[in-house]
Amino acid sequence: MEIVIENFKPKVTRPFKRKNEYWIKLILSEGEEYIMKFKTPLEAEDAVYGMLDDLQVYGGKVKLKLREGNVIEKIEVLELHKPSAKELVQEYFGG
């Protein structure tokens, strides 16, 4: 199943071992949870601090290919909601 989520800004858990895999939970503010599974802890850490880092900070529009149990097989970032430097400065100074 494929779904598109307009404002995907997950909270990402630290990798944890489940069976012989390393899992990461992606939790959305609406209470939805998605799971990513990896073979090694290094792969899981790379996902958290690499691919998922910008989504955690800025959010974006993504297409998820899911299998049963909300397990993500593939994640495609369609658009990253990264603010401009001007927007960041205005937000910082409350303007």
C-alpha cells in the first residue's frame, strides 16, 4: 500500500532490538506510528541521523510504501519544508 502524507514531521525513537532486527518508530503528532526495520544497528543509526534528520527538524511531504503493521518498506521525500534563512531569522526574533 502507498500513501502520501502532506506534513510528515515524525518524532523518531532510538533504535531498539526486536528479534534479530533493529527497529525505529516514527511517531506523528496525530498519534500515528510507523516502523522501519534494519539488519544492523549501524544502518538504523544512519537512518536516524541521515535520511530522517531533516524530516524531524523541518517536516515534509512524503510517499510511504507500507506493508502490514505500518512497516515502511520505502520512503520517498517529495518535498522538504525547509524554511529560508529570512524566515528563520524572523522566527528567532519573533517577527
